[in-house]
Amino acid sequence: MPEILVEGVSKTLGGLLTLGEINLKAGDGDFVGILGPSGCGKSTLFNIISGLMQPDRGRVFIDGQDVTGRTGRVSYMRQKDLLLPSLNIIENVSIPLVLKGMPKKKACAEAALHFNRFGLAGFENYYPRQLSGGMRQRAAMLRTYLFSSDILLLDEPFASLDAITKRKMQVWLIDVFNAVNPTVMYITHDVDEALYLCDRIYVLSGCPTVVKLEISIPFRRPAHGRTIIDAAYGAIRDKVMEALEI
Amino acid sequence: MKKFRSTADSVVPFVFIGLLLAGWEYTVKLKSIPEWILPGPVQIVRTLIDNAPLIAKHAQSTLIECLAGFAVAILFSFIVAFLMDEISLFRKAVYPLIVASQTIPIVSVAPLFIIWFGYGILPKIIVVVLVCFFPIAISLLSGLAAVDNDYLELFRSMQASKLKIFRMVKLPLAMPSFFAGLRISAAYSVMGAVIGEWLGAKQGLGTYMTLAQRSFQVDRVFAAILAVTLLSAALFALVSIIERIVIPWNRLNDK
């Protein structure tokens, strides 16, 4: 049961209280959005959940296990694709398997099984520089998935893409999510993206960051990126906007 | 049209050099400047061809010194850059020393190597190492330091060991910068060997040059200079070819 529980996490960075007492929860198969202004410590929060950074106070539990300050349970994907330009796509995405000790050939074969589902079929032997931004993010997502398939931390993965590509990638992400059903935490500062993708949204404040609003999204994701026409949409969007002080 | 322009671009330097050489040849002929003061380019090429076997023999020893020194410099650079990158105390201690060492003129210390190590090949190799080490080490080091911290965090979050991060991430990402330094020192290495030979050697282009100079065979001096230039260019080209083989991906342009 992959479940993420963040309990009372706080962190001071460079003398500035960045995170003040954050409590979050993501249940099995949840798609949880973390929405907040830029520079409010959302990435710091992910650094703590992934174990790269120790919180000053508070604990992080995954499946009921205390993983505070320990890497390896979850990996996370950022706005930058961070693919190695020296390796082709299949070598790049099989890196997590190789790091876990799998022989390179076997790791590539294992990674190849997922290329179709991630919309990367046919691009195995391309180098990252030969691909568009959208394709590179798909590869980065597959690499993240191959490290920990049940929990994905996504830190503004589509923020650097143009609007049309971004929408296509959101639709694609939903398809992937429906197929493999992982627990997802998704950082964004785009309200509509959050409302479109997530089951539940935490709205964070500016520094020091606290949870201002936790809200469940009652409507289902519309098929193929069509407009959300649910009657509740406007009211929820306004509530989120209000919490963001827009 | 575009293709025409790019061909024209590559022709321009050759035409310019051709004009310069023609001007030189013409001036020498017209003013009948004696050969022992300034020979024309035609005469220099003729001397080079006439003395080809002898010059080739000397060039061979110079080349051996270059390659040996070059190899040692690369090895040292890797060791020093690795230690400096991984151990910040080592970096703090050694970095100023390496930079300061560059202010010492090689020509002034080279005679000491002859006093210490004799007239053999060793002092020349040391000079080549000294000349080549700095550009290679600094370019490798700055390449390693320029690696985006996000890469390191990503790999740490995937529980990669320090050594694996160095081998899988830092080293490949530093390669383009490393090769830039390598190309520069490839051209410098011949100069280093020639300086070493000037001060006393049994063989090598530097020796040949000094001997020709002492007997006022200026055309031979120029022929030797031409040989040095060709050798440098050849080493430069060799490094470029190796670069293409080792990091083919670097020639792909970002989309």
C-alpha cells in the first residue's frame, strides 16, 4: 500500500523559515496536487520527501515506514529532463535499473517493454538532443517510473513546455496514470492544470510555507483534454484562487 | 545560395594566405634579398623537400617526446582533477599552486632539467608535460565543476554512489570541455618539445633548428618551422578526430 504521510515537517534554509509545519497525505493511487506560488519551498518539500534533505522537525512515512532523510524509496522528476546527453534514450531510462544492480543488457530489455505505453516507441536509439522537449519529458517520466513505479513525485514536469505540448502531455500523463495507477504528488503553480489532473489539491502559502487549503476535486477528469463543464468547477476554482490570494 | 556562401567562407582564408605568400615571394625576388637573410616560400618548401628524410628523422624524435609528454599530462590531469573535484580540502590547497605555477616561464626552468636529468629524452618530456598539464587539468576541472547540481541530486535520489556519479554523470558531461583543453595542449606540446631540444639534445626538430641557425642556413630554419607547424596541426587534427569518436553526441545540436 504505497501511502505518503508527511507529519509536521518544517525546515529553515539560510536563516529563513521556509517550511512551517507541513502535514500532507497521499493515499494509494491518489493523484495529489501541490499548488503554490513560486519560491514557496515546494521543491524543498520534495527534497525532504525524497530523502535528499533532512527536515528540522517532523517525519516522512511511506507505507507506514519512517523514511525521513533516507533516499531510495521514491525518485522524483523535475522541470528539467536531466537526461544525459552522452547516452541514447533507452540507456538513459534504464539507468535506475542499472543502479539497482541489473546488468545493462537486461535493464535495457526491461525498459524497452514500457516504451509503447509511454509513447516513446521507435525513439530507443535517439540521443536526447535529437528529441523535442515533450519527448524528453516522456523519457524522464519513464526513468522516474522505472525507479519507483508505485510512487511518483513530479515537480512541475511540464512547466517549460509550450501550451499546446503541455496540454498534450497532460492528456498523455492521465493515460499513463490510468494504466499503471501509481500514487502521484504533483507540484504546479498552474491552477487549471491542478484542477484538471488531480483528485485532491493542497494549496500552499508563500514563505513561511503552510497548508492554506486542502480541497477534494469532485468531478472526474474529462476524456482527452476536453473542457471541464461540471457545475462545481467555477466555485472550486474561485476557492483555490482565493487561497492563493489572486 | 547558402551552400555557395559556406564554400566561399572556407575558401577565403586560403586565398588570403595565398596572397600573403605571393607577396612575400615577390618582395624577396624583386628586392633580391639574400637567401641567408630571408628565403622566399618557394625556396623554403624546396629545402623542406630536399631535406625531407633528415627532417623526418628529427621530427620523429620530437613526435615521440610530444606523445609521451602528452600522455603523462593527460594521466596527471585526470588524477589531479578527480582529487580536486572530490576532496575540497585538496582543491583549496592545490588550485592556487597550479595557477601560480603558470607564471614561471618554462624557458627559464628547462635548463635546470638538463642539469638534473641530462641530455636524454626525459627533460624534454618533462617540459611537454609542464606545458600541456595546465590547459588539460583546468578545462577538465571546470567541466566537472560546471555539471548542473540537479543531475547530482537526481542521481543521489536514485542512490548512486559517489564513484558512480563521477563515472556516469560528471565525467561524460565534462568531456566536451576536456577536449577543448586537449586540443589546445596538442598544439602546444610540439612547442614544448622544441624548447626542450633547443637547450641541448642529440636529435629533434629543435636541435636541427639550432644547428641550421648557427650556420646561417636560414632556409633550413624556416623548413624546420614549417615542419613544427605541420606537426602541431597534425596533432590538433588527431585530437579532433578522437573527440568525434569518443563523444559523437556532442556534435548533435540542441533542439
